[in-house]
Amino acid sequence: MKLLIHKDINFFQSDLLRENNFIHAFFTKISNNYEPKELQSKLNLHSNIHYTKQVHSDKVIQVNNTLALKPKIADSLITKEKCQSLWLYTADCIPILIADIKTRNIAACHSGLKGIKKQIISKTLKRLEGIGSKKNNLIIAMGPTIKGDKFQVEKKNVEDLIMQLTGKKITEKSLSIKGIEEEGMIPLFKKDSSPNKIFIDLQVAAILQLFKEGIKRNQINLNRVCTYSNPTLFYSYRRDKTKLRQWSCIYS
């Protein structure tokens, strides 16, 4: 993914989404002074703006061609209508933008560890299928999130998830996936010096969930820039205990 600078805002764009003519952005903290309406205006775009009050749920909402006056309580939005934009507000969690290259349906999904456990990604794909999408026509971009070597969790909180994704126990060797594009092998989890803790990579967990849904490697585009390790670019709750976040968006 490429970092672009436009006026006084900075944002990353996915090669995969851009090549298929989907307008989108993963904004940095430099753009945090602006709300979606202002960011849209700065990019000279026009749409009905939709965003959520994210609660780490498995709730997916389909939006229509009406102006959204207040945020929807959910963690994923989908639409089949034209001239809509879907917005997420994330820091260490994964902002996931999904597009259908045939129908032009789109989705924006917020997923942290709780969301992955609740199958928010799989449920978003199912809802897209419900409005006419086929999985083999989807392209998926994951924006900046905390990397696995910075995301320490309690072992007991991920044992079932790791077994579900890999068929392995934490006591066994971690499954590594071949990185998307130029990235090397990425482990799902690493042991910590504390016997009760473990490091887990959210993007790898999300990718393994996508693989289980039949999504292929060439349908996925990753941004592996770590929100925790780049304080000049991103806010991070794990690093600073801040409630400030970055916006991400996709346009139909």
C-alpha cells in the first residue's frame, strides 16, 4: 500500500482496490482533526456518509440510499447502493474494506480480537452474498493495525480461537502463513516470557478466517505498518491508552 499526501491529509491506499477503481482511504492521525464530511470535501468527493458506533460486536448493517444522521451501533456496514461511503474509526484493531468487482457492492468491517472471535468477518461475507455478491469476486484490503509482536494477550483468551483457526494448541508450534505480496512468513502467535500470556497477530487470524471462507491469497491486500510502533502516523490504545482513532473509508 502507498502513503499519499493530499493538502493537509495523509492516507494509505490499497493497490488492489485502486486497480479495480474503488475510491477508498486508510487515513493517518494527521487527518484526525477532520470528520468524514470534511475529509470527503477535501478529497472533492460526494456521497451519503455512513458510519458506526463500534462496540466489538458481530452486528452487520446494510445501509441504503438515505442520508445517515447518526451512527449505527454495529461493527460492519454493507451496501449495494451507488454513491454511498462507509466509514470506520480504528487504531489497533483492523479496518477491513471489502469490494465486489462485479456488482460493485462494498463493505467496511471493524475487527479486533473480539470481532474475530465472534466471526464478524465471516458474517460480513455472508451478508454480502445475501445482496448478490459471490466470494470469488471479492477483493479485501486490511489497513494498518497493531502487529503480532506488540499485541500481548492472556493465553486463556485465545486458546479456543487458535484451535479453531489452526487445529493446534498453544503448546504446539505456531502456524505461519506466507505473507501477502512481499511480506515473508508471518506467525499467528508467539510465546511470551510470561507463561500466562501470548502474542497474537490479528491480521493473520483474520486471513486464516478468510481462507476458511474460501477467499484466496490474491484477493487480499495488507498494510503491515504497525499502529503501535509508528506514533508519528497512528494513534494506539495499547501504546498510549488514548481514545483517539484514525478514519478509513470506501465508496460505492
